[in-house]
Amino acid sequence: MIIASLIMSPKSDKRQSVVEVLLSVQTIASLKPGCLHCDIYEEYGHGQKILYLEKWQTKEDMYKHIGSNLYLRVLNAIELSTEPPEIFFHEGPETMGIELIKTIRTTRDKSEDA
């Protein structure tokens, strides 16, 4: 199982927009093959961070999702954050960050250009 987590602090006037975007992704992603769980958690009070959490059966399922147009919605939501997001991918003892997204999307973009 792979757990993908994203913690972000959206601008206060964009918070509702970010939640709506993540809800739209959650609805579709939860129906994708290999998606075991997809949730959104909101912090209230100081900071008001949002946690977007996905659990995937295999790396391949998650990689396919990250490379999809649907995941672009998540990346666009990140742009509305007041500070850099915390992004982690957990598989057993191994944890990766935003560099995994860059690697997958760069590889995907190159193969689409061909």
C-alpha cells in the first residue's frame, strides 16, 4: 500500500475553492482502479491547513493517477497555497516527496510528445 499526503495552507479567500477542487478529485479518484481511500481533512484555528490523503494499492496505480489530467487539479490547487506544500509518498519504510511528481510528470510529458 502507498499513502500519498499533501498538506497545504490556502489563501483565506481561496480556501473554499481549494476544498471544492479537492472534493472533485476525491470523487473521481476514489473510483479509479487501485484507489483504496481518498479523504480531505481541514484544520480550523491557527493556520487552517488542509490535508489531502490518498491510499493506493500499488505504485503503478498511484503513478498513473499522478500522471493523469485529473491530478493537474491537485497541482493547480497547490498554487493557491500561502506557503510551499508538504508532499509525501509513503511505502513501507520509504518516503518520497515532490521530486516523485516531477519525475512521473516529466516522463509522462516526454512520452506524450512522441
